[in-house]
Amino acid sequence: MSSESARLDIAPGSRIERLLIVRLSAMGDVIHTLPAVRVLRGAFPDAHIGWLIEERWAELLCAPGAARRGSRSSARPLVDEVHTVKLKKWGGSLLSIATAQRIATVWNDVRGTHYDVAIDLQGAMRSAVLARLSRARVVYGAAEPRESPASLWYTRKVVARGKHVIEQNVSVVEAALHQMSAPGSRELFPVGFSGDLPRDGQAEERIKQRLAQCGVGDFAILNPGAGWGAKQWPAQRYGEVARGLAGLGLRSILNYGPGEGELANAALAASEGTALAMSFTITELIALTRRARLFIGGDTGPLHLAAALRVPVVAIYGPTDPARNGPYATRSIVLRSAESLTTHARRSEPDEGLLSIGSEAVVAAAEKLLS
């Protein structure tokens, strides 16, 4: 073993006190990583667990007003420290003194924590490099990561198993725990998993007031946006679904994020006054989703948030495989045409199979879940 390899390893019997998770983005992928970190927390209940994440997704781990480091609470329930990066922004201003200072601050914090183990659960080159740059003594990653060159940066490789991405993430952590001679767990979603998402009292109150001001009682969240065009069910059909849900006594809230205003407006117009279009911060969306009776949407972060919070889901799928990326561990009905072929190609045109799913089928699925 080379001197470098020896420095980046842990002697048998050594106590592991500090662990770093690297999962930078995006919303659904971060949520799919939470059960794996729950397993890690179960094996090391007193360890200092940090998470390296893109700043825009940090609210999935820590409420905005809470400290990013320190004793865990409902505002930061799962990890002891949240390290954030802004890779895209930094990449556009690498020669800026301010950017250099910010990068130095982040890496001083990460390296200053002296992590014993880093686990890359993204499997990308950038995440693998960052895991190695943390100077953790051991860096774990999947033997066959999403980007093959990423494995060159791991000091230990483990085999990912399972069909669903949540199962794959958990299997990587469990394999790492086995190598560390630490206890693991097959309970993917322990009781109270929704408690691993932060609570923010101010956001809860804002949502309560907004719903009251709009006269909203029982409601469903409809999410017309999608990561790319091939996954996007026509916005007008969400409006048609809102009309159908109104007949079932359920108000519809059309959730939209940055750049999705036109989609929300198209769905709103088609709803003929039966829906409300609203935009939320991540923390507010968590608070809103906790109150929802139903979620309807495609393969997007808000759908996976609803599933994590055990909200019933009607999932409208096209090119992505629900067996791998579908709603997990919640009551759900997945609508997918046999015409849809599994692909992650980011095409702008809607999948033909997706277009064959009518609004009537979605309303029928909603009625079945509500009953």
C-alpha cells in the first residue's frame, strides 16, 4: 500500500466520529438520499454527520433561520452540519476575489471538521472530486457510478443494489457500514421519516394564513412543471383535473417554481376558477405539502417530497422509469403508457406515451386514492 493510500484509510477498530455525505443536487435526488443518511445515523447515533450540498437545496436539510451547525433540532433534524457550495456561480467568476474567499471559507470548514469518512451518493465527477478534496481518510462511492470516471476518486468502492434509487443509495451506505464493521438497517423508511425534513414555525404560520385568506380547506397540490419537456404533461390538462377535483370537493393549488409561471397560468385558465396558482420557497412547500390530502404531478422534486411526507400521490410518468424513480413508500397510483420508452434524454417535446394519458384517468386515480 502506498503512503497516500495508507493516509486515506482507517485502521481496523478505529472509532469513526465524523462522516460526510456528498449529494449536491437536485431536489428529488436529495430527498432520495435522506433514507440512506437515516440508516447512517442509526449506525452512528452520536457521530458528527455533515452534508455537502448546493446552496439552493439546503432548505431540504435546514430551515432558513436555523444555524447550519450545532445541536440537531426540528429545524435541522438529521445532520449536524450543512456545508454549501455554489458551483455554477463560482464557475462563472473564478477570478473574483470574493469567489476565492467564499471557496476558501467552505473548504476550510469542510477540512477543519476532519471527517473520517466521506460517502459520495451522487456518483458524478464533481461530487467525487469534492468528496476526495474533503480530506476524509476514506472516500466511499458506488463501484459503477453515474459518471464512470467518478470511481477513480474513491478510495473504497461498493456495489449498489436495488431497483429504486432510494434502495440503491441505502445499499451503498449499508455496504460501507459493513466494511466499517458498523451495524446497518434494512428499514428504509423508519417511523417518523417525515421528521427528517426540517420544520420552520414561521413558514408553517405563513402557509396557514395564506390558505385561510384564500378560503382553502381540503386541497390537492398539482405540479405542472417538470425537469424537461419530455416529462411534462400538458399544463391545460392540469386545469381539467382541477375541475374534476372540484367535483370531489377538493380545491387545487397549482405549485410552480422559477420559470414555470406560464405553465401555471395555462393550467389556471383551464381550471375555470377551480384552482389557485401559487409559488413557494422550499421551506414553505414542505409546510404546504404536510397539509395536503393529495399530490398530482410528474417525475419532479415536489412529487418526491410528497411521497417522503406520506401524502398520497397520482404520478403521471412518461420516459422515466417509475420502478427506479417513482413515488416510494406512500399510497400512490402511477399512470404510464406502454408506449413510453425509458430514457433520460432531455428532449424538449413531450413523450408521446405521456400525451396519451387523459385528464379523466388522472381524476379517476385521484378519486380512488381519496376514497
